[in-house]
Amino acid sequence: MSTFYLETKRSLSLNRDMTPFGAFAADDTVCFSVIPPADTTPDSITMVIHGDGWGRDKTVWHEYPLQNEKGIFILWLSMADLCRDAGMDKNGGLAYYHYRICIGKKNLLLGGEDVEKLTDIHECIGERQLLVYDASYTAPAHWRDGPIYHIFTDRFAASRTKDKSTWIKPDAVLDSDWENGIPQYGEYPGAEVANNVFFGGDLYGIAENLAHIASLGTRTIYLSPVFDAASNHKYDTADYLHVDKMFGGDEALTYLCSKAGEYGIRVILDGVFNHTGSDSVYFNKEGKYSSVGAYQSKKSPYASWYSFKIFPDEYECWWGVKILPRVRSNDKKYQQFIFEEVIPKWMKAGVSGWRLDVADELDNGFLTELRKAVRKCDPEAVIIGEVWEDATDKVSYGERRQYFRGYQLDGVMNYPLRSGIIDYILTGSTEALTKATVGLYRRNPKWASESQMNFLGTHDTIRILTALGGEDQGSHTNAELADMRMSEEEYAIGRRRLITAFSLLTAMPGVPCVFYGDEAGMEGYRDPFCRRPFPWGHMDAELLAAYRTIGNIRAAEPLLKNGVLHLMQMNEDTAVFTRTPWGEEQYKLYIPVNRSDKEIRLPIPGEGYDLITRTVYKNEILLAPGQVMYLKMPL
């Protein structure tokens, strides 16, 4: 292993230090500086860079020599020149690079994932990534304003003012035990289950409880699917042009968007555009609709939407689930319907954006055209993709994805951060959290990091309180998990860890998202046990107070919206991050985290005011077990 070299970066157009970043606009020029160790004098340093070779006949390489200026090696590199020299599109693309360091007859190859330090690589394994994005891109500012509240509509709140007797569908079963009811489940994960048992939550119920949602600092409500469908989860869309009547119908969504606006809250929808239900207007396998569905006739107006191996019973479906026939998202007729009818209708009704279900299964062209359709309706609308991995270099269905090149997504669901936080809180392991914080921050465009949907739980995951405090679900059956609850001791441990985890989550670039009920102390194992009804009247006061405090700090504090992230230290007991100004602020946030179960004394660089406890500290702090501080400090 060689002695570390340092790499710094500076943007010419922005006149800013860009060292934490590895993604730049296509019209920018960036100064790359390599600083050798004090006892080393290289003869030359060359940047060796190439465009992404995925899906291409050949990889285009280019070399740029750095100039030695008083011992620091400098390269001013135009991103437009890079795109040309590395065989990339003029508006951007993905590239990889390393440095060749020549000292006498010895050549070193340096790259690696560290933000500043260059490390040895073997051949080209471990190169540094560089992403160039379309210079015309602008991020929706409102999305970053404050926390998101994610609602599974059937389980959040039932309207107290509406007569819902005519809303119940013939095939639906209503469970009236809101307090203790157990969601319908299959014998084992993936087993067939009707999902036709409802608890009665609706969109008017959400509107009646906006004061609670707003008290968390919420600026956006994200609704799991609401369009007409047979199931309680609504991922089996039956009709994109109508809200399910069990949720209140079209009028209820328009009403909710309007009432939420009075609280300064916007509403985004779950766009399930990769598949429909088999029991739908478009496929009509059950023959319930007056339309001629693709299952019924090869001459159906929807026939080109789907792929049949043997008509009509062998068709492509999502992960083999027969009730979810997969749509060909590159089909022009399908695209025309979504972009010209579905998107405009709901955005005119007041919707402010979309979360795209299984975005990595949608065609690249579909995502590009979807963005145009959405932004045509509202230039400030947000588009977030469900992507479980690093979105900058994701490959799916044989294609390199282009999410963050400035013409598809604004951000993705930040599963790596969730995993990194849980791993750190439970075990003290630092690797995943480091990669998910400063690691992804370097690979993402800054605007993408700030637009990530950061969360600890969703309708697809075990409840975060249970994950942090409960017994591992292991090999337990669904029947066993349905009744499993934490002991008082486990619950207390889980609550303390959850406050730590949410405080850490909120300190990171991106927008924190609260899954309904996490703030109230809801527990539960895998789907569907994470989808129980909200415990109105039985909320955990300590958790609720913590979520309100942290959420409102996030809504008010500029540096948590756009401040630059730096990792100062991380070990199994403590982590320290800072957020420094990108705008005109004349202070920084110093964020120490104690994940351990013991008090820890730490020095701090001067005087700091903790936004959480509203206490002033000088030169050192004493962190209680699980405590996180947001210390406001002079630069």
C-alpha cells in the first residue's frame, strides 16, 4: 500500500470547493488537484479516464496530464471536453478514472472510493466514478422543505364525518376491529392471499387528521396507491383514471390536496406504471368490466400493453404474480395514455409529484418521457423512484440506468441509508453507514442527494421499532409473527434506538420520511404486519415528542436542506458529521452521535448551541446513551 495522495476538486462556474462530490453539470469546468505526500515528488501524474463501457461495442479511453504547480498537480477539465473525449453524450453520462503516478521507473495506479484520499488499485479495479448530468436540470425546491409522511390509506384513519355505507365493494370484507385487528396474511411469505380485508381508512380521514401530520414538520404527504383496485394495497391497479371509492373516490383526493395546501403540505402519489391488475379495465381477466381487455381478445385496444407467451393464459407478470400482468412500458399507446390522460388529470386535481413503483423495471425512454409530461403540468413537481441500490450506476434488465443524468428522476428511495443506519445502531459496524453517507454523497449529484427519500421503514419493511428492539423474525411463521410483540424491556430499548436513528437520518442530506405510526410507537414484523391500523388514542408520548422536535428542526434549518456533508469521525461508539454552508449562512452544524449504551464525553471545536435541547455547550459535551446533538457553531 502506497502513502496516501489527496484529491481536491473545485468548480470554475460555481467557484466552490467540490471535493466531496463526483458529479458535475455538463457545462462546468472542474479543477482536479492531486497533492502528493510531503516526502514524495512524482515525475508526472496523469488522469486516465474512460466513458462507461456498459452496452457499448468499445470503451473510449483518454489521458489528461496534470501540471506541477509548486508541488501540487493540477488539471482543469471541461466536462464538455470530457464527454467528447470519453465517447459520452454531449449532455452527460457516466465515466470512471484513476491516476497514474510516475516516480522514476515506478508507476502507481491510484483511485478508490474515499472522498479525498487516493488508494492503490489493481489494474482498473476500484476506479473513481464521475457522473456528468444535463446542465439544464433544476431540482424542485419545495420537496426539500421538510419531512415526508408516508400513508397506507386503509390503515391511517377512517373519516368521522362521511357516510361510507355506499363505498363498500361487493368483494370487500370490512374488519371493524381497528384497535386490535390483524391484517390478512398468507400461510408463508409470497403465498397467495386475497388482500380483500379492509379496516376502513380513507382520504377524508387523512384530511381530518392533518393537524397531527403537520405537527411533525411535514411538508409532503406520500400516499401508497389510491387508484381503483380490488386489493387493500392497490398495487393491482384496475383503473388509473379513478380513485378507489373505498377511499372516497376522485373528489376525496381533490379535497385532501386542497386541505393539505392550507397547512403548507403537498401530496404525491404512488405511480404503479410497471404492471396493472389482471382484474382491471385493461386486462379484464375476470370479465367484470364492459371494456374488451387484453386477456379477452388480441384485438383489444390494450393488447399491445402486455406480453403473452401463449394467449391468453401464459403472460408476463411481475415476479410471477399472476394477478399483476406486467405492462410493456415502451409501448407507445400505453405511454400516450399515461402521459396525456393519467398524469394531467391528477396533477390538475392538485397532486404535486410521483413516487414510481419499481422504477428500475420501467423502460429508460418511459422515464424520460414521463418527466417531460410531469414537468409540463408543474415545473416544480417531484419524481422519486423506488430503487433499492446505488442509483448512479444501477444496471437492470441489461440497461445502465440514467436516473441522475438530469432528465429522469429527482431522487430515489434511499434504502442504502436505511440499511446503514440500522446496521450501525444495532452492531456498531461503520462500513455500510460510511458508504451510504459520504460514499453515496460523492457519487450523487448534490441535488440528487438533497432529494433522496430517506426513511427507516415503509409498507414493504419490518416496522423500525421492531427492527431495533424486537426479536429477529428469523424462521417464524406468519401465524407466529401475527401475535408477536415486544416485551416492555425490548420496547424501551427499541424506542431509545429509534430516537437515535431518526435523529441521525434527519441529519443526512435528503428528505426524512416517516411511515405512518412510527412516531406513535407502532410495532410489527414483515408485510402485512407492518400495516396495522394507526393507534389513535394510544400514541407513545415520548416518541411523538421526539419526532415533532426533530421534524420541525428539519423544516426550519437551512443547513439540513442544502448544507454540505462531511464525516469527521466514526467508530463503533460515536460518529460525528458536519453540515457546512452552501448558501449565505455564517455557521455550521456539528452533529455528534452516541450509539452506545454508555455516556461518552467528547471535545467540540468551541461553543455550540444544541437545536434539540436548546442548551449551550463549550469545548466539550457529555452525550447520554443514544443521544444525538445538532450543535449550531460559528465557522
